Amino acid sequence: MPFSSSTEAQAAVLKSWAFTEDRTARIQPSHDAFRANFEKRVDPKDKLEPHVRAARAELLYQAHFKAMAAKSVKARQRKAKERRAAADAMRAAREQEILD
């Protein structure tokens, strides 16, 4: 049943978004919470001036996305290497069939 309930949940989400008038307003609370997380990470004891905390949080936010981009590049490179290796193996197998 997990597939069925998962599919039903996905359908419900899509239907909900179909009737959402203001998408930006709908996601704003989660966006705010995501950004606040970075502020809490750079100043867990709430001792910094707000503008300093915001500037540091922005740097951490940017670092987070740079790290994600780097991981994405590595994953794409790994997958491309795997595809090339698979293609080479298929080519070698075909050549071997021709020789046999």
C-alpha cells in the first residue's frame, strides 16, 4: 500500500497547488524558517548585532549552496564516467561477438 498512499498524497499536493492563488505567500513561511536556520547556526546564543548576524548568515547560506553545487558537479561527473564505462563495455562486447 505505500505506493498507493504515496501516489494519492502526490495527487493531493498537486491538486492543492493547482488551487493556490499566491504561491509566493504560501511558501514564504518555510522560506523564512530556512533562512532563520542559518542565523541560528551563526549565532546560536543570539549575541551578535542583527546586521552582523544577517551578514554572516548570508555568507553561510551562500556557502551552503556552493557546497551543494560542488556535490552536484561531482555526481554528474561520476555518472558520466559510469556511462562511458558502460558504453565501452558494450562496444567491447560487440567487437568480441564479431570476432567470435
